[in-house]
Amino acid sequence: NIRPMDVGPRRIEVEDSSYRLLGGIKGYSEQWEWESALLYSRADTLDTGYNRIHVSALQEAINSTNIEEAYNPFIGGNPDNLNNGTSVYNSAEVIAGLTEDITRDSTSELAQWDFKLSNPVLTSWYAGDIGIAAGVEYRYEAYADDRHYLLDGSSPFYDQVTGELMTNSDVLGSSFTPDSEGSRNVFSAYTELLVPLHETIDMQLALRYERFNDVGSVTKPKVALSWLPMDWLQLRASYSGGFRAPNLPQVVEESVSRTNSRTDPVIDDRYSITEIRGGNSKLTPEDDEIYNVGFAITPFDNFLITVDRWTIEQENVVGILNSQTHLLYDSLLRSQGSSNPAVIRNDDLEVVYVNNQYDNLEIREISGTDISINYEVNSEAFGLFNFSLNAAHLRKFMQTPDPISAIVLEAQENGNPAVPIDIPVVGAGDLRQMDGNPKWRSFARLDWDLGNWGAGIRVNYVDDFYETSVTTSDGDMMPIDSWITTDIYLDYYFNQESLDGLSLRIGARNLADKNPPIADESFGYFSDVHSNRGRYTYATLSWAF
């Protein structure tokens, strides 16, 4: 292992260019309103990593006997500055021969045509007018991802002494990732009816069909009811079928290599293990059933409370089995005289790589409650005040274990030493309050407007949870603390005739400059729910006309 600190830090530049073309027509015919549109959009991204190290060139320079070309790895460190590592450097000429600019050129495209029509009075019956909306849509999606030749397997790294293939990537610190591309065509159609059942009860009926050329087709319904028994109270409930098609990389990508630290119970060691992930052309869309009940109440003017309780049941969830679970399963099978074919080992039983593939997993059940409170006060002397509170409570997040995870979990419960209890099975079982799934998330905000001025403050809260990848010998998981941040802003609206429509906003996010809770993740924190951005100040000048 070597980390050539005298080469300097990595520098990354990202160039994005995108454009979007949209054109459409619409018209009326008696009670019917119709419209049709064509859309085309494209985004191109060039990601360039400067000062990256070419591994073959580094080995050649270390082994060189020419003092002018040799790289000296024994230049010492600097204990007073561990991040920079050293105050002694190899020559700039030698370092220049080790570095490359590594690029990733990505393109995504979307082309779409749609036609939709609506009629608020399709027909009438005892309770009132029945409205309808319907439409059809065709879309084309495509992407391409072109990696640098030192990353995509075109120039793998061979040990220059033994001739052994070490890795398909010849860039230090980056896993092998092949070029990939894919496209799909999707046709969809939908219809929706708005049906009054009583002067206080409305019903919505909807049906949607989508056909994918690569992963099959789905048809999903929706039924919703709304009842206003009193002017200040609304009761509501709905059922809908949902779906999510696997994205194109999950279907077509091949042999994406990723290296992570894993614990290998077979040799009782923790080290970097390569996982080779592949797409799966046999994936089917995720199948969801969504239930929702709730109410909205206005006890007095300008005061609104809403509470909605929801449940989602998902089948065929698209995911990938964690490589740590593969290692546990391999250890269990080896204790029984066989092995896991997905885990490839050398003669010393060290893992060479783990083969893995996206798949449709078992049933997932998620439920929660969303709460919203909004109150508005308008005073001629002091201005308009708007207070809002939004909170989301996660009541359940249960992932039915896949067959492999179920076997490992059962063995751990039985105390089998081949699968130590302090090595968790990730992504299976009860996931509530685990790995970025806190019980509560909320924010409260207060906004004020008076004349040309406006201001606001928002307080954000993320509840605590546990990290499953770090445990004690007894299996106790690492706690991740709750996190509170505050955002503020100040507005000024210009009303001079020549500046009408111009407004200025200055503000700050994470005003107290709070660091995210530390975690054993890629960047040291859970990026799904936390941010390392720190205090972020901004100014925005906008003109509406």
C-alpha cells in the first residue's frame, strides 16, 4: 500500500451543458379541451479528475534505476501535519510522469410526445357533473457513459515484476468501471374520472398503463374519496397501485467494479474486497400498493392542520445483496463443507472478488404519518406572518430477508460461530432507525412580509438512528446523533417603475456551521440525510416580467 502525498491533492472539474426543446398546441371543442406537445432534452457532462496517479507508471518509476526518473517512496512524513503527509517531495519532472487527467463523458437523452384531453362535464347524474381526463404518451430514454481508457479495462494494471493481472483499473484509488450505454422505449396511457357521490363527497377513479420494451408492462389503478362533513373538516382516503421500472444501468451495465472494506469471517480479517456488479436484463418493475387515510381541519380562519397516515407495500424491490452478506454466507457454507459460488478466493483463501447482480428482492413494507400545521396572521402595521410546521414520522420499515440473508440471520440467532453476531446482515429485517432511516424528520419555518421587505427563518431536524456497519463484540450498533440546522434569509422587492419585478435575496443555510454526525460512510457521514456543506451564504437577484 502506498499513498504518494507529494503528488498533491486531486482536483475535479465538472462541465455540464444541457438544452431542452418544447413545442405544443392546444385547442377547444365545446366542453373538450385538448393539447399535444413534443419534447426533446439532452444533457452532456464531462467530469475531469486532474492529478490522478497512473499505477503502471508509478511502479515503473519506483523500480527505475535511473535517479533522474526514479520515484522515491521513502521520503518520510510530517507528524505535525498528517493531512498533507510530507514536507519533502520528489522532483516535479518525476511526478509529472506519474499523473494523468482522467475523464468521464456522460450523455443522457429524453424524447417525448404526449396527447391529453379533458372535459369537466362528460356527463351528469344525480350528484352533479362527472369530469374526465385522459391521455397517451410515448417517450424514448437513452444514456451513454464513456470512461477513460485507464478505467474502462482497455489498459489493465499488470505487475511488471510477476506479470500477474492485478486489476482492470490502472488508476490508483479508483475501481474498474467499463463503458456502458442503453436505451428504452415507453408507451403509456391513462384515464381519470372525477365523480361526485354527494354534495359533500367526491370520488376519483384513475387507471394508468405503461409498456416498457425491456422490462415488461404494468397497469395500475387509483381510487380516492374526499368527504366534507363540515365546512372546517375534510376526511380523505385513497388506494393506488404504484410501480417503478429499474433504471437503465441496473438493466444493461456490465462488470462494474467497486472496492470496499469488508470483514472476512473465513480468515478473520478485515481488508479491501472488490465487488463486481452487473445489470440484469430479467428485472421486472417494482410493484407497489399504497394506502392513505387522513384529515384536514381548519378550527379558525387562516389556521390549517393536516394529518395523513400512509402505508406502502412493495414487491420486486430492485436491489443488490450486500457483499458482506455474501461473505457471511460463504463462511457458513464452508463450515458445512461447500462454498458460495459468488465469492472467488485464491489459494490462501483471501477473497479475489465477489460476483454480484441486481435482482428483484423480497417484500418491503413502509408506513408513516405526515403532519402539517400552517397559521397565517396579517397585520397592516406589522405585516404578514406565516408559520408552518411539517413533520414525518416513520412508523415501520421492514424488508423481508432474501433467501441468503434469511439463512445467515437464522444461523446468527442460533449462535453459529461461522457467522459472528458482530458482523451485521445489512439491508434485511427491521430497517427503521437504521442507516439513514430516522423515526422523525421535521422542519419549522416563520416567514414575514411588509411592504418592500421580507425575511424568514427555518429550523431543520433529523432524528437519531444507528449505523449497522459498526458494532461492538456484542452486536451493539454505533449510534448516530440527531442533527439540527438553521437557515435564514432577507428579501427586498424593488418597486421603482424602472426596476419593477426586481428582487434581491441574501441568506445563509446551516447558520451555525454544524458538522454532520460522524459515520463509517464513504465521506464520513450519511449523505442521504446529512450534509457536510457547512455554513453556506448566498445572494440571489431575480427579475420577474
